[in-house]
Amino acid sequence: MQSRLFTNFEKDEIDRFLSFMKIRRFQPNVFIFKEGDRGNELFLIQNGEVEIFIERKGKKIHLATLSRGDFFGEMGILRGEYRSANVLSNTILDLYVISRDNIEELVNGSSKIAAKLFLNLSEVLAERIASTNREVENWFLINDALLENEVFRNIYFKTHKNK
């Protein structure tokens, strides 16, 4: 299986990692998990597509759409804390699932695989943080312009009415 989770893995290392995972199937429009749920699993998409979003003030805020080879829920195995977003299946969905306990077992059995896994997770998380930083900056600039520039404020509200 192709996934950024397996960058620099040998085939036998991918097979070993997958042997620690279970497969779960979800029908379309089913929540894999919801924001605030306790989490201790990472999900790797074998087939299908999910939408990741949060809801604020009754509005859905789209964060990402993920498909084959993408993974999510990594904070569940890294921190074992509450989920920070909702994940909803858009299609019939087959997921590989690995728990924090299984990750610990894998780490104890193969430090080489563990090192590659955590490096890959770190790279993807760093990219996601950089992307979030750009989004925060964009929202800051829009907010600043709304507060400071009456012409921009009028244009913005005219073009974003009822959204």
C-alpha cells in the first residue's frame, strides 16, 4: 500500500506494520469519530474517502478531504487524548486501524520500523502545522482588514452574505 506513513519502509516492514492493524468497513455518512471523543487509534485509508471538519455556531467548517493512502487520528496514538475534529465517511470506507497499544508493541519489537514511522508522522504533522499557520495568518489579515478598513469591510460583508 502506498502511503506517506510508509516513506522509506521496505516491503517487509510495511507488511509487518500492517499485520498489527485491523480492517474496519464503514458505510457512507457514518462518523468514524467526533470531536471530543477519546482517541487511541490511528486510521489509514485503504479505500474510500473521508471529510474532516469542525462545527462552530451551527456551521460546518471543512478542514480536509482524505482518500486512499492518507491517514488521520495520529494524535490518538501520540497523545491518547480527545479528538480535535469530526471525521465522516463520504463513501464506503475501508480503514486499517492501529491502537496505541499495538504501536507500543511494534516499537518494542522493531526500533527501526518505529523510528521510520515516527519520522514520517513528524514530517506530515509539521506540514499540517505549517498549513494551519498560513490559515491563521490569512484569518488574522482578514480580521485586521475588517476592523481597520471600512471599504474592505463593506465589500466583504456584501460578498459573504448568507454563507
